[in-house]
Amino acid sequence: MNAEDLRAKSIDELIKIIIDLRKEQFNARFQKAQGSLENTAQIRKNRRAIARAKTILNQKRQEEKSSVKKAA
């Protein structure tokens, strides 16, 4: 998932995406520990996707806070 797709999402959708990515990350780590993980790059991709989603989520929250302050 690229940044443009994530920026189009709402805050609630971003939170759901982060939760889903963390579940995938957990499963991948578990498979790696068992020795059944075929695509080891998946762990790195999930970690970076989570970081990307969290960054955009924080940016959206900051924008929301600044718009509330300007309105008041």
C-alpha cells in the first residue's frame, strides 16, 4: 500500500489498516519461528507499511488539531 492510497483514507480506516498489518506481521513472525515462512521479505514490508500508515495517521491527527484550534 503506497502513501497516496493511505492519504485518501480516514482516520478510522487507517487504524483498521494498522491493526490488520500488525496481525499479518505477527503471523509472519510466527511462521518464521516455525521455519515455514517462504517469503522472508514480507516481515520487512509489513514493518514499513505499518510505519507508513502510522506516520500518515499522526499527520492527519495533527491537521485535525490545528484546524480545531484555528476555528476556535
